[in-house]
Amino acid sequence: MVAFELSNRKWKLTFGTGTQARRRTEIEAGDFEALGKELRRAKHKLGLAKDGRVVSCYEAGRDGFWIHRRLEALGIGNVVVDAASIQVPRRQRRAKSDRLDGEALLRMLARHVGGEEKVWSVVRVPSEEEEEARRRHRELERLKHERTGHRCRISGLLALHGLKVKVNRDFLGRLEHLRTWKGKALGRETQGELRREYGRLKLVEEQIRELERAAEEEVQAAREDPGKASPALRKVVALKQLRGVNESAWPLVREFFGWREFRNRREVGSLAGLTGTPYQSGDTSRDLGISKAGNRRIRALMVELAWSWLRYQPHSKLSVWYQERFGPVGKRNRRVGIVALARKLLVALWKYVENSELPEGAELKAGA
């Protein structure tokens, strides 16, 4: 067994058998030739057969899954571990080093290989095609954040001079005519910064339109010829037919419904981090709120989608339930209730894409 501690320059390796002494070394990051040599050396030192089975693990992080795929291709059984699921001592001060972390990973790997399922959470590794399919909507998400940042920066620069100007297509044409409270034009440096910021904004907006056009063309092609569309794309088309669900269909499928398999509604809510966190000790019993242990993109998306669902699907059973239970109460309780609605809605959408079970009372878009 071998546990990896990854970094940008070095990989620290901890070898062991679960019962015998451990051996530690380090190699250059990505040097699989050196890894092979260290594996052979470790087998010799630990008295193992040259063709003995090797299992390994590392924590999910910046390096993603290419290391996992490379190890699997070499015949090494690897698991990618959710770092947040690894148990650590609860002392106020605890020792931490790469050596201690490597040994802890190795001990837990031995327990995992021995059949203990709850020792940690293993990350489900997507295929290369499934991972590639997530790139577009994630890039679009980043670009929209950048667009907001550029617009806020322009508004902030103008606010320094007491100006409130709408940032639209003729912004540059109006820039030279803007006047401060003294009746003077904006300074040369300020105008230059505004022009450059506006140029970056237009570039981001053009890239957003390009990505949105590509997504719409893909959906249109799937509608015209469903037989050639992939199962994941057909799910996107199905979700986009619901009122209130538009571009949200892409991340819902690419991050969630398109490649993961759920056995029940609890798994759906748990993976999104929308399930409750009970706390019970002696006579004390309370709920700590949602776990937030799942996919943060889906969790945030579903809260937004729940508000949209109330607006565009007011007569659905879920919307009626929310209004009856949380409508008459204050704003804080409504914000709490929207999380419960998000969980119920996610389960309903899962049933819809898997079994074509339309959420009760929900309406499809005209022409769908």
C-alpha cells in the first residue's frame, strides 16, 4: 500500500502493508518512472513479492483525476479521498506534518482495503468524457462572475466622482462628455482605466454569448434528432422543457444527473449537501442545519432555482406546500424554508429525468 501527499514540486510517498513498518520517501511531482523504482524498492524492503498487488490513495485537490487514471493504467488500485471526510484529533492543538498525514492516510487505506466502508468518503471519479463535459458550464459560471466584477469596478470608479452612469453599448461615446460635480471632465488616467475596464467587460460578454450559442445549438440539434443525442443531453432537453428551468439544466445534468447513479431520494439530497445535521448528546437534541457536505455548485443552484420555481410554477404542489407552510411567517423563516423546497425540488427533478415523472402540478413551456 502507498499513500500520496501531493504538492506542486514533490510527491511524498508512505509505503506499508497495514501491519509492517512503514517506509517514507519523496519523488519529483509527476515522475512515474521514479515511482516505479520506489515501488520495487519498497516491496523488497517489506519482503513482498515483485508481482504483488499495489493499492494507493491520495486526497482530492488541484491535481484532479489524471493521477488516478495513470495509476489505474499501471495496474495500481487507487482511491481518491474526500479530504474533508478524514478524521483528525479534536485537541485544541494537534501536531501536523506531511509525515503524520501520510501515516494517517496509510492506516485508513488499510482499514478501507480490509472492508471498513465508513472510514472515509471515496470520490467517484468521472470518465474523461464526463469530466470534459463539465468544462463549458463551469467556464460560463466564472465568466459571469467576471462580468459582474467588471461592471462593479466601472460603477465604483464613476462613484468616486459622484457619477451614476448606465454601462451599455454607447458607454464609451458618453464617457468624454461626463462631468464631475465641478463641471470638469474626468481625468485622463481615470478615462483610460474606464476604457480598459470596459474593453475587458466587452470581451467577457462576447465569450459568454459564444458559449451560450454553442449550448443552444447543441440543444436544438438534440431536439431535431433525439436519436443521435447522448442520454445526458436528452436529460438537458427534458429539463429545459420545464418552466422556470432554463440554463440551470446544464449544470444539473453535467454535475449531477448525467453521470451519477442514485438509489433513493436520500442519496440525492445528501450529495447536494441539503440534508439535515442532527446533534444528539444525552438529553440534548437539535438540528445543526444542512450538512453542506456535497456539491456546492448544485446546492447554490438549487436554492436559486427554488426561488425561480415559486415564480414560474406557482400552482405546482411544491410551491403550494411552501406557501402554506412558510408564506404567512417572517422573512427569516421563508429563507429557511427555501432550503427545504430546494431539497424537495431536486428530488422531484431527479424523478423527472430518470422516470419521466413530471412534478405534480408543474407546467411545461409552450410548445414543449
